[in-house]
Amino acid sequence: MSEVVVRSGGSADSGIGLLACLDPLLREWLPRQRWFAGKGRPVTGFTLVGAAELLPVEGRLGLHHLLVRVHQGPSRPGDCYQLLIGSRAALPPRLAPALIGHVEQGALAGRTVYDALYDARPADVLLEALRSEARVGGLCFERDPGQEIRSDLVPRLVTSEQSNSSLVYGDTFILKLLRRIVPGVNPDLELPLALAREHCPRVPPPTAWLRAELDGEASVLAVLQPFVRGATDGWELALRELAKSEDFCGEARALGRATAEVHQALARALPTVTLGHLQMEALVDGMLERLESAARAVPLLLPYVPALRSAFTALSDLAEEGRTWTAQRIHGDLHLGQCLRAPGGEWSVIDFEGEPSKSLAERRLPQPPLRDIAGMLRSFDYAAHSAGAPAPEWAAACRAAYCTGYAQVSGVDPRTDPVLLRAYETDKAIYEVVYEARHRPDWLAVPMKAIARYTTPADRF
Ligand SMILES: Nc1ncnc2c1ncn2[C@@H]1O[C@H](COP(=O)(O)OP(=O)(O)OP(=O)(O)O)[C@@H](O)[C@H]1O
Ligand SMILES: [Mg+2]
């Protein structure tokens, strides 16, 4: 294994010794973390990928940055996680939720270790390192010289459910620390930087970021962005309006405009390609395969399979007739929860990491922008069907308003390409059925209703 062991002011051995003394505690603690992706499979061991001492362990408060490969049996190489480990003689009560455990032996013997993101001092250390563009061990803290980072901002950990961890500094910045680290260019930094170069106002421009080498590739570990103060996310806002039976069309139109602004800026900033028959065949084959495997996993889908299949074959028929599509970089996982509305009404789009279950190479491929649009349309449908009483007319009005907003900015109404749009919506709904059947059976009815609707001959956009 080509693991790099780095440690500031110490030897590789000391990093490995550190991991050895944490090993029994991490085996218990890691699988309990919301962001740990390998739930359900026992942890069988760890390999150190990188270790950097950010505050000396001899002090009142020690701070280590670790990149740790977590092994879960011999079949897979194991995912790499980013950990910030604090150590103290004893934990004050306010840090109780951060407890990892008491170390019995080794470099940290006698100390209590904890998730340092809960603690203000380590959070300050991270911001200061970004501000001063520090190099510690293999960690490269970098920043945009054009943005100021004040040093007196009070940090707090975001406690809502997340697949990464975020710290907010004085309602001025938000630092997203990626937890599962994959080697290579991460769209969560790549796309916001590209959008900032295009002066796209819909995405908070990255202020600073942390990188390290992983498997020989520069990889993103964290991104600092301006914090949108007092914002409400689109999902929360939509549910609130639904609960009051309020119309959401104005916001849906604004979201359509925001999506088009982001797409236009991405198309200017990064390469676009034309998708012809061959590429569309590959796209359709993927959709058909996902349908077959979903129907095996969720037999409820079986009666709908022939009609669902025809949503996809209609797309290959078009491609066979010589129709082409333009593909570009897109958000990749767009839904209401990825949009923040500031109190003044301005929308921002966040979280460009794409679907974490896919490889970075796949996530970075140009795709038709309708894929993002289909994601948002599914999101309106989810909101409408998860509120107390289903509100299909509300969702239909949002869909239309969103497409109108998109067309106002881009000049292209997504409804003029109903075959591709329906194929993407269908593909997404099938994914949702599998996800809900596995994780949230109470929600299964939401995508199943969509499947039933999409397979009704009369259902057109
Ligand atoms: N620039 C910002 N301004 C204000 N709040 C933000 C900003 N960026 C993110 N947030 C808040 O932090 C939350 C998590 O951010 P983000 O979606 O990027 O993290 P994530 O770990 O990828 O989450 P998920 O697991 O939902 O994909 C958002 O839902 C939002 O509430
Ligand atoms: Mg995410």
C-alpha cells in the first residue's frame, strides 16, 4: 500500500504509535458517527495515511490531524477518513458529546481523546492555519488572497445531520471538513472555484481550502466559504409554505433562474461536449440496468417495469434518429436542500460534491443539464407528498414555475425536451424507491406514487 506517513516535528513511527493507541477506541467510536459510510460491517483494522500534530501533545490540549484508512474485511481496500483528534487530561462537561475515550497506553496514555471539532481552540487553529497558509506535515492550507479572513470569529460546530462536518465562524464563514476522502480533484472545490472565476453570484466563492496528497494525488480535505446569514434551505422553506397551503411558485421561479445562472457559468468555465448516438446508448443502458436491478431488489416495481423501460428506450430512439445533446459540468445532486435562501430573497446553491457513492471521475463527467433539473423536479414532488396531505397541484405549479424561471435566464425551456427530462426523472425515482425501501420504508410511497404516475399513458409534463 502506498500510504504516506507524515508528521510535523516527529517521525513516521510516532504517527503509527499514535494510531495504535487510538485503535481500540476508534473501532467503537467511528461506526457510531453519522458520516461513517461503512456502517453494518465490522472494522477490522486501520492504516495510517497521514498524521500531523497541530498542537503539541505535551500541552494542556493536544491536537492531531489524522488521515486513516479504515479496513472492514479483506474484500475492499478500505475508505480513508479525516479525523481531528483532541487530547486533554480530562474533558470539561461541555465536550461530553465529543468523547472518543480514555487512552490506556502509548503516546497518549492517561489522556482523554475527543472529536476536536466540538472545541473552540482547535477550530481556531484550523482557521488560523488557513489564514496564514500554513504547511504542517503533508497538510497544505491555501486561500484566495482577495478575501479577508478575520481572526476574531467565534466558531461553532453545525450539529444537523450531515455526511461531512461543518464549522461556522462568527456567522461569517463555514468550513466544510470532508470526512471520507477520495484521491483526486473534488468538485466540491473545483466547481465553486470555477463559478467564482465567472463571477457567478449564486455560489459562495471559496475563501480558503485544505489539501493533502493522497495516493499521489492532491486531494481536497476542507473548504471555507462565506456563510449565508439567516438563510433557510429550500426544503425547509417549501415544507413551511406547504403547511400554510401557500403557493411556492415565486420561489420555484427564482430557483429556476438560479439553476440556469449556475449552468450558464459552468458551461462558460469548463469544457462542454456533444452527446450523440453512442454516448446516449451508454446512458440509456445504465438507466435500464439500474431499473432491472431495482426491480430485483424491490418487487413492488415489477408491474411497472415494461412502461418504465419505454421511458428509456424512447430516448435511444431519439438518439438513433440523429438527435444530439450538449453535455457540460453540472451540480450533480441538485435538490431543494442544496439551495439556501437569504433573508433578502437571494438564492445560493451549495454542496457540489455530487453523489458521494459515485467515483470522482464519474462525478466530473459533463452531463446534460436536464439531469440537475430533473433532480429539482423530483424534490418538489417529494415536498408535496411528504407534507400532511399530498399536494400534487402544488408540485405541478412548482414544476412549471421552475422551468419558466430556467427559460427566462437560459432561453431554453426544459419542457421542450420532455423525453430526456422524463428519462432522468424516472431514473431518479427508481433510485429513490431502492433507497427508501432499504433505509426509510415509511417514505417508499412517495417515489412509488411518482412511478405509478410516470407509467400512466396520460401523464405528460
Ligand atoms: N455557505 C453556507 N452558508 C450557510 N449555511 C451553509 C452554507 N453551506 C452549507 N451550509 C449549511 O450546512 C449544511 C451542510 O452543508 P453541505 O450540504 O455542504 O454538507 P454535506 O455534508 O455535504 O451535507 P449532506 O450530507 O446533506 O450532503 C447545509 O445544509 C446548510 O444548512
Ligand atoms: Mg453532501
